[in-house]
Amino acid sequence: MNDIKVLLVDDHSIMRDGIRALLGNSQDIEIVGEANDGEEALVKTRELVPDVIIMDIAMPGLNGLEATRIIKKENSGVKILILTQYDSKHYVLAALKAGASGYLPKRALGTELITAIRVLFCGDSYLHHSIASVLMDHYQNQRMENQDPFDSLTPRQREILKLIAEGHTCKEIAAEVYISPKTVHGHRAGIMEKLGLHNNSELIKYVLHKGLLNLSA
């Protein structure tokens, strides 16, 4: 297996020293260069053409996210692993959008850094488990925000919603669907809660807006 050529980008020399010492024990990984900031990272990337770049975010001048965006635009093949103290949703999403293939907080174990480098070199992505949780929560919340409340109604609730909008009384609906008026009232309350409605006027407007009166129950 060919050595994995790594470019190390961090404005703290003590951090670079520690990573260099850690990776020095891996026979398949070679640090071909180091950079102190984003601007230097651009120059070294063009010069050395590394396989994997270990990139900090917070650096003077050109930060890691901007450097990542430029590097990926110039060389889509290089893999960038963000190694930073920041693990909030904002930074994670920004890094992935910029083109990073991996994200590790600096509190991660050294062995995980080595694993991440190898995974990226093989063409896959790598996220620390805490980052994966952040992304999962984000996309689940986003999906819930984008979900149509109508989808949460049961088939029975949709049927009763249509009948209410058509002007039927609870007693008439009870006879129509063979349930008690009390059960109809319960379904109506559940419908109003799920749809965020407060009265029949709002309910009718909602049904007309959805075009439900043109559909079968």
C-alpha cells in the first residue's frame, strides 16, 4: 500500500508537534508538509498535492472553512479532515458544505484520528460519533419542521375532517361512520390539535385550501 500523504494545517505548533508524533508511528502515513494558516495551506496543497489534509477551523487570516472551500474547488480529489475544538451544528454543517469529508473534535482519541485518515484515503467519509448525533438531530428536526401536519391524521380523522367541512353535525357524522357522538367530538379535538386550528371556521378554510372537498374520504 502506498503511503498516505498528509498535510497538517493548524496555527498551534504544539498541536502540530503532537499530531506529527502520533502519526509517526503509522507506517502507511507520511506527513509531507505543515501549514500555519489557510493561506499557507493553499500554497502547500498546490505544491505537495497531499491525499489527506488535516484542517483546523479557527486560524488567523484565511480560516479552515474558507481554505477547505477553495482547496476542494481547485482539487476535488483531495480529502479534508476537519480537526477542531468546535463540534456545534453550525460548524459541522458549514464544514461539510465546504467540502470536508471528515470531522473530528480535538478531544477524540489519537487512534481515531489515524482511522479517520485511512477511511478518507479509501474514499469514504468519517464523522466522530458525537458529530453523527448532531447531524441526526438536525435532519430529524428539519424533517419534522417540513412535514405536513395533515400527514399525521389517521384515516378516520381525515374522514371526519371532510364531513365536518361539508357541514355535517357531530350527530350526523356519528350515524354516518357508526360511532358515538362523543367519539366524534374526541376525533374533532384531535384533528384541531394536530392541525393547529381553533374553530370550525379555521377548519373549513384549511380543508378548502387543501382541496380536500374534491377528494373521497
